[in-house]
Amino acid sequence: MTDHSYAREVIGKEIHEVRRWEFDGDLQRKVPVFDRNFAPPRLVRYAGWRPCLKCREPHFTPDISRIRLCQPCKTTYQPDRGFDKDGKRR
């Protein structure tokens, strides 16, 4: 056993990340991302283009089930917690 194969066995293989593709208008296309440390490889998540829940503009996300806001909306997002501007409950 060589050192290279031992390191690969101990550390494991990297998850093959999907590269971003140009938006072609298809919001239904989703590409699977697999973890190759298992035989057969396990499905980790799906990547693809999704509409932002706030502004409805399409954005590429590496995880379509978790990341639902585009970056500009994510930085300005303030969830409504049931309080007004003074911190008093409504």
C-alpha cells in the first residue's frame, strides 16, 4: 500500500461540486451532487437555478432545498418576529 492510497483511504474523496452553468430559462433542471466515499456513491443534494423567494429573480444555488434567497436579498432580509421597530410585541 502506497502513502497516496493510504491517505485517500483515511481522508476520503472530495465531493464533486457542480460548476455553475449559464441560465437558460429552465428552472426545473437540477443536477445531483454525490459523495464518492460510499459504494455506490450517495446523493448529497441537488444544485441548480431557483427563483429567489423574495425578489423572484433566478439565482444559482449549490443546494436547491436549503438556499432559497439570492445573495442581495439574503443580506437585506429581516424576518418578521412579531415585534415592532421599538422591540415591543405586536
